[in-house]
Amino acid sequence: MAFTFALDPERQHFRKNPLLIAYVLIFLGYWAYTGFNTPDLNNWWLENTLTFTAIILLVAFYKHFKFSDASYTCMFLFMMLHVYGSQYTYSENPFGYWVKDELDLARNHYDRLVHFGFGFLLAYPLYEAFRRLTNMRLLFALLLPIELTISLGAFYELIEWAVADIFFPAQGMAYLGTQGDIWDAQKDIAIAMFGAMLTMGTVFLANRFSAKK
């Protein structure tokens, strides 16, 4: 059976979707690996609180709403980026240090990569949900994922502040990973917004191209 990225709203049952099964098995295996091989288990649990929440929601609503393979691919890639970051903390990520040394950068930018991925990879699943669950116009379906990316990004920064300053101050600096940048939160939100704009811009052009056929 060939793997396709069709946007058919009536997706097959989970057991008949080998691509989704592969994603689940790969992710769960790697997720467990990072948990057993992290140098800071307390931080790993903190970083993965939202991961647990996302998985619970996806499983709970799977019978009622199935995303396309394209959306599941985007979500899989983002979750892998996030879990890899949680293994070492974002600011101590080995890949980020490798890029820092290769490009002679001032800091480890792995956290920026994940925030960009948040907008770039998750905007499309949001767009798909809006288009299939509502009768809203294309323009609003394109704009809402960008606005939600900004809102959710800001909400996440509030969660980081609460975790670091109120609930778990001992893990605060490792969890925040600001690396001395006082504008870290604002830059994280901005780069996530930029990622979402790129994706929605691509979707807009794809819609325009298909309409001209």
C-alpha cells in the first residue's frame, strides 16, 4: 500500500494506516529513549508535560476527527524536534552546539529551531481543522493559524515564567534556556509567527495555483 498525503476527511482506521502506525512506534520508542538517557530527568518531565497533554488529546479525539497524513507528518516532526530538545534541555542541545560552532554563532539556537518548527509545522494541521470543521472563508482559515501561533506562543512563555519562577524555581534556568537574552521570549514568539506565515503563505499559493487549473 502506497503512503499518500491525501486530504480526504474520511481517513482510514488507525490499524489500516501504516504511516500513522510507523509514526507512533518511532515516536514512542524515541521518547522512551530520551527519558532513559537524559542527564536531567526532572527537566525532562517538565519539558514533556505538554507532550503528554498533546498525545492524550490526539488519542481522545481520534475517533471523532482524523487529520490527513500530511498533518500527522507535521505533528510527528515537531514532536521529534521537541523531544530531542527535552533530552538535554534546549540550551544544552548537542546539535545546537554543533551549529553554533560551525557557523560561529553567539549562542545555542536549538530553541529557536523548535519555536520556528512550532509555527511552521503546526500551522497546517490547524488550517486543516478549520477548513474541515467550519464553513469559514479561506482567508480566515489562513489567518487564524498565524494568530493562534502567536497566542499559544505567548501562553507558553507565561507557562515558562510560572514554572521557572513560582512552581519549580530549582529547575527554572534550565527550563527557560534564555542564555542571557532578555528578549528571548519575544524572539521565540516572533520566529514561531514567521514559521506559521511561511506555511500559510505556501498554502495560499497552492490554493491559488489549483484554482487556476
